[in-house]
Amino acid sequence: MYHYYFDQPAEAAPPPPAPSGPPPEAPQPEDRPQKAPPHRNRRRKKRSDLGAAVVLLLLCLVLGGTAVLLFLRAEPLGLSAWAVPPDIQMPDISDSAAETPELERYPNGDGTVLTLEAKPEGEPLSFQEIYRRVNPAIVSIRAALTYGESQGTGVVMTESGYIITNAHVIEGATQVEVSLTDGRTLPAKLVGSDTPTDLAVLKVEADGLTPAVFGNSEDMEVGDTVVAIGNPMGEQLRGTMTDGILSAINRDMVVDGETMSLLQTTAALNTGNSGGALINDQGQVIGITNMKLVSTVYDNTLEGLGFAIPTTTVKPVVDALIQSGYVTGRPTLGVTVRALYGWEKEDRDVDHGVLVVEVSAGSDADGKLQTDDILLAANGAELNTSDDLLTLRDGLSVGDAIQFQVDRAGEQLEVSVELVERYTVYR
């Protein structure tokens, strides 16, 4: 599963705080960029050996200093760790100026949609029956990155080769291959990827694949039996099934500034399970597994805290990705802001405001706001933290405008910025 790299985006480093007071919040983007994986601009950690990767993978969110959310993508040594056909030229990573190749795209708009079926009545299936029904629809995914590779899991959606996985599994991929349970390995193209929901759709050229049956996650209740099937440790332990119960429904987890409403389960999830299936007792996929909680405190383990994206979230996102390659209707300002240090307030002679540390090209803010601007107020409301701006933005729609009161090197300005579609800025 994808141990999603949730390194924070590269941002302008704030100046050191004065010794007299505690630092304010760290810089936060006013929204989380939505980009197709080849375009994302996240810093990547240096790859190490597999054992170290299992321990150090993708720590994305600290909870109380004792636990982190771990996205479960397996990362072996690097590109040399898997065979590359001689007719495929891999990127020359020694040339830092070379443009990073992008994952080939599959045409959108063929009308395919994901169907969710109601949970049937009757006795539950045995674990063996569930495995026989669903495992043929579980695939292994290997993504070649510029400086390494990732491994994860996918779920076959259609006989014609649409496959659902996590966005973080194929983030930054230049090539992707899918291994089927019948022994075939096929190249995959990217249909679309959606970072805020951590979902992606791939397409392989094949017929007669065994698709999974997708159920409605709203039919589930806390305490229901579930199983997970995926590839912990990548292909080393592919097709592993674990069992548990549904521990919580609509569990809100904040990841990289974005709230995900997830299913929580006691079924064991490990590195490599990302993009796999969470399945009910009737053999229906009711979630796409994507992360777990792990402890960062020595000798303090956390077990049975895995999470999956519910199918009620999966369906509209997958349908949009197949149709358009992206999800519409998400507004962005295209600015990254942080709270002011006390000494900065004194220096700039202001008692409130947030500092602009980055303006995204292609947004309406580009050319209107500048780095080092102080946003004092938005639509008449005083700003003190990035959350103040996020709360205001979340109540607006694409096309709405925010009127800012801006301090620019001591000059007071009024600037109007229109919210635009995220995908037009961060694709």
C-alpha cells in the first residue's frame, strides 16, 4: 500500500523568531494543491534500503507527538531493483536540468462510471469464499520514479482495464506497470489523479479482467466484519488477506491540510497495502485502503488503526477522473500564508495579519499579491492565522472574490482576488 509521501511542500522558510516569544504556526498553504502526480512539487526523502523504508516511510501527520499517519506505499532500493525492458529509456537522473518525464495519459470521457451495489441479504460468506471472489481483482502496482520506485496495490474496476488505486502510489511516476493474479504484467496509463481524496485511476490495455464488485459503504455499521486484501511489502507478500471489524465510520483525519472522512478498521494494514480493498462479508469492496496510525514513541506500539476511503467518496471522484481527468468545483486562491512573528508585527507596525510566503502562477492572485505582503483582513474579517483564511475560502465557490486589506511595505492597499479551479493552477 502506498505509504504516501506526505512531506510538506517546499515553502519559503520563515525568518527565525526573536528569542523573547514562542514561534507562531508553521507556514501553511491556504489550500492543498491538486496536481497530477508528475507535476507535484514535493520534496522527496533520499531512498534507503527496504528495511529502513519500512520504518521511515512517509510520516505525514503528528498527533500529540506520539502517533503519525503512515501512508502505506512500499519503496525498494530504486530503479535498478526491477527489470526494465531494453527498449525503454529511463530518465538520466544525473542531469539535474533535464525535464522530468511524465506518466503517459489515457484519453478521458468514454462514459465509464463506477457502480455501487446494495449489500445483499443472506448469510455472510466465509473468508475463503471472499478471497476466491475478490483476490483475482487485486493487482500489484509498481511505479518508476525519477529517483526510485514505489509499490502498492490496485483494484480492478472494469473488465476493460480501469484500475483504482491511491494517488500517492503513483505520485511522481514516470512509468507504471500492473501485475495481475494470472501472471501477466502490463504497462498502465494515467486516467486521472486527485490528491485531496488520495484517489487515482489507471488504465491497462486488456480484456476479460476480473473486476471487483463495489458495495455502498453507507450500508455498513460499526462492528461489521471486514477483510482487507492487498500487497504488504509490495510484491513480496502479494495477495495477503487480513480480517477485522469496522471500528468507525466517517472518521475525520486531517492530512496535509485536507480533511479526509474515512472508514476505520482493525484489519491489519502495512506498507504496500495502499490502494487495496476493504471488503464486507458479502465480498463487496466498500473502501480503498490508504493509511494507518503508527507510534513514534519507542516501545509504544499502535495496532488495529487502519483507514480506508469509503466507496461513497470513491464513486464521484472516480467518475470525474474517468470523464475529465480531474475533479471540478474546488476553489483556490493560490497563495501560501503563515502567521506573523511578534517581532515582525513590531517591524511592520501591525498588530495582526498573515504573511504571504508564496503566490502560485496561474492563479488570480498572481500579479495582484506578492510575497512579503501582509494580509490584514479578508472580506472585512481580521486575519491572524492561515486557518482564518481557510475558513473563509471554504465557505465560497469558484468565481467568488475575496476583498483583501493588504499592507505592502507600509502602504495600505485594497486587492480583490477571485477564487479559481484548483486543477487550473495545480495541474
